[in-house]
Amino acid sequence: MNASNQFFRCVLVILVSLMALVAPSGASAQGRLDPGWQYVNSSWYYGNADGSAKMGWLYDKSYSAWFYLDPAQQGKMLTGFYRDTTGSAFISKSNGALIEHSWVYLGSAWYYAKKGGYLATGWLWDPAYTAWFYLDRSTTKMVTGWLWDPNYNAWFYLGSNGAMYLGYHEIGGRGSSFATNGVWLGYENRKNASSTFVLVNKRNPFNPLQYTPSNLVWAGNYGIPVGGSNGYLRSDAASAMKTMYRDASAAGAGFSLVSGYRSYATQSGLYNGYVNAQGRAAADTFSARPGYSEHQTGLAADITSQGNLYTSFGNTWAGQWLAQNSWKYGFILRYPYGYEGVTGYMYEPWHFRYVGTATSTAMHRGGYTTYEQYLGQPAAPNY
């Protein structure tokens, strides 16, 4: 019996020796690793000085990057999307290097890796896009479409690129209004003559044609200098212009309101006068036909610091200040230079239109030059 045990003991020693000879490069039969990176069984591991596998986070100076070695898989280096032992989510490149400070597209979804590689959740402001984004708090994926945020008790809408909507937008063929903080305010119709977002151009007349706004106020009562008898504005536009005039004056860029609201009858007299003097074709380049003028909204304002309306106003300090800053107060330069084929009118550096701060901010951040472009509507060069 003792001789038999001795025989089997010898056989066992021989088998162990043979297994050691065929063990994977860098690893022994006991799973010991050589120091540094080792590629074993189609996976990467990192060996400590004592031959054990490194576990958890590893910063490798030679790659200037962090790597994650999964304790649950004996130190296997992870790539793609994963969570560490704390439950925090991360994404590493195919070479294992942790991704930081970047948007990442993985598996048909977008993620954002912050400092330290932590995947963002909740609201994220990205200055590169001057927009807010939302990353799902559970999956960490970027959200698009409608979003209910219980923290704000409000609805938001994230576009196809993930950016939060501000101002007026049409979604599924239906208009909606969003505040400057993105909160959905309700449905809106830009074809409604009384809407702050109404589009009026050569393709879009008023309905009814002789519409009159109900909340007109005299701009002079708001501390705005008025030249002439057309100094009425809608109250929301007048209130915004009051603040804009205050700040412009403080910057040495004071101005006066030359013409605000104009009725259908007033516009008819002006337009017909231009037609009689210069012909219809010429008049149509700078004057709207009755029922097609933005001034009828009570939201448009002809502004100058020169007494009369000249294109040179755009070169004055007041004209430049307004062109650069009016969006902060809810106004847009309605007929910019070089866009006659879109707006239908010659360059008018004096003509500003109130659309509300949410929409003007969205236009500014999005780089939109004309209101038609922002709304995604066709150019309106002709009637």
C-alpha cells in the first residue's frame, strides 16, 4: 500500500511539471503574472511585483491614462461601458484607456464622460454647444424627445441632437413655447396674429388681414424717447425695450423709437405712396403691403439715433450695440444684410422685432440669422 502511494505521488509530480511547461506565456499554473501588462487568454491583465493580478483602477504613466481591472474577473482589463465596484459608470476605449471630458457614441447612444471619466447623469451644460443636455439618471444615455423632470415638476424637450429647446418650436407639426430655462409653457400657434411668435412676411399675411393688437401702450410712458406719432408697442415689447434702452444708454448707445405699431390703414397709405412715387417693384423691396407688415403686430420697432432711418445706422455705436445685444432683451434684427432673398426686404439695421428672450436666445445660441431660418420656413422673397 505504501509502495502504491509512492508511485501515484511520483506520477502527480510529473503531471504538475508538464502543466507548468504548457501554461500560457506570462502566467504560471497558479495564475501568477509577470510584472506589467500581460495578454492571457484573449484578455489583458496587469501583474504586480509579487506575481498577483492588479485589481481596480490603475494609472499607467507610459500611456498617460487610467485603466480599470475588474476584481470580479480576476483583474481583467475592461473596455466599453462598465461600472466599477462603487456602481459608477465609465467608458474606456478599445485599448482600455479611460475616456474623459468628451461625448462618446457607443451602441447607438450618446454618453458624456466628465473629469475622472464619470459618466454624467441629469442636466449637463456644454459650453461648446451653448446648450443644455440631459443624461438619463439610470442608463446615463443622452435623452431626446419629451422629458418629464420631477425635480422641476415640468416638461422639457430635447432635440434630435440632444439640445434642450428654448423659445418657439414646432414638434410633430404643432407649435410649442418653452421658457428660457427650457420649461414647456404650452402649445402655441405662430399663425395666430396675436402670438409673440407670429411669422409675418410676403408668404404669411395676417389673419384677419386687418388685425389690431389689444394691448398697445405708448412707449414714451416707459421712458423710451419717441419720434413721431407711431410710438405705440405691445406692452410686452415696450417693457422689454425699456430695459434695453436703459442698458444701451448706460453704454453710450442711446436711441429713439421712430415707428412702432402701424395699423392696416396706416400701412396702406405708406405703401401706396411709395408705389406712386417709385413703382410697385421698387416699393416691394423696402415696404410691406398692407396686411403683410410686421409693424401691425405691435412687436416691431424702427429704432435710430440719427433722427431718420438710414442704412448707415448700422455703422453707428447705437446700431452696433443693438445688433450685438438686442437678443438679450428678446429682440432680433429682422432684416439683416445679405438676406434679402430670405426675408424679402432690403437691409434695415433699424428694424427690430420682439420675439421674447427664450426665442432670441435660442436664435443667438443656434447661430440663426433670420427668423425664417430659425422656424424652418421657406424663404419669402416675393408675394
